[in-house]
Amino acid sequence: MSRMFLREMIEAYRQRDPAARSDLEVLLCYPGLHAVLIHRVAHRLWHGRTRLLGRLVSNFGRWATGIEIHPGATIGRRCIIDHGMGVVIGETAELGDDVYLYHQVTLGGTSSEQGKRHPTVANGVIIGAGAKVLGAILIGENARIGANAVVVAEVPANTTVVGIPARPVDRGNAARPPKPRFDPYGTPCDPCLDPLLHEIEMLRGEMNDLERRVADREVARPALEPSLRDTEPR
């Protein structure tokens, strides 16, 4: 395990977490860091054909941190697992660089067949607390997955999804700065509407407009009736 890798991890935690007050605090008190370090050992053992030993090391990491990472999973650089309790990362999951996971996230499979069955998470993705990402799907670069979302389909790059099942949220990406911003828990804090709520609001507006037009016609009808009688043939 290289000193550079450890230094990168500590710096990443300090940059992202305002509660991290010192390098020593991060090193000693952050279970997400411990889980990733233990996983690196288990991953080497797994690919070194000592798979049982790799599983034992992985199981120790689960017991020590509350975070379960299968030794077969691939994790990139500067992966942060915030709080971490209840996180599950499956065997064929692949995580890129600068991925940020909150507690109770599941990167799970939907098939009992051998082969690729867990998600691939690209660089810079944030996955909010309690989110479930299921199946051999791709989560594109800098995507955001809101807390408690259930994702069963691919998510394009630079897209935020929320809900069950997860749906894209319109966030006005054209006005966003070129550098992807950090969204706590994968959920935008600026005002935005769930796509379903947006459709409901549009339908409500159309219904109110229709009711107003009908009411205007009802008011205008008594004034029109005498003139209509005058034009009737006698």
C-alpha cells in the first residue's frame, strides 16, 4: 500500500468533509477510509488466487467498519465513503476515481448468473444515503443519485436522478459552472421539481385555465341571450 495513496485519501476527506479537522483524525476515526484500506488488501489476495483469505479479510473489514465490500470489487482513487454504516458493494461492481458514497448505499446485482451483474460507477459520481443502484448498469461521469433513490437503468453523465424508480431532474445544466459542484447526499439543494410533480403542476395549471374560461363564458351568456332572441325569425 503506497504512502501516496494514503495521502490522497486523507486529503480527499479533508477537502470534502468540513468536520475533518486534522490528518490524524481522518486516519484514526473515519471508517470509510479504513474500509477502503482493508479492501485493498482483500482485493490483492482475491486476485492472487487466495480467495478464501481475501474473503476473510473482507469479512473482518465488515465487522470492523459496518461497510461490506466484496474483495472482487474494483475501487478507484480517492473514493470516499461518508459515515459508511450499511454500505454494500458487490463482487463485480466497478468504481472510478473521486466517487462519493453515503451510508446505506447498495451497489447490488439483479441476477444470480456468473459474470458482470453489478453497477459500473464512473468518475466523480455522488450517491446519496440509502440509494440502491442495481444491475449491470453504467452511472455516467459526475452523475448525482439522490438519497433513497432506486436506480435500475443507466444514468447519463452530468445527470441528477431522484425517486423510485429514479428519474432525471431538470437542474438547468446550461447555467452550471464547468466544474461539477458537490451536492450533499447527491440531492440538489437549490429549488428543483421532481419530474412527476412538474407534470402534475402543468396539468393543474391547464385545468385552472379551462375552468376560468368556462366561468367567463357562463358570465357572458346572459348578456348575449337577449340579442340572440332579437335576431330570431318571427
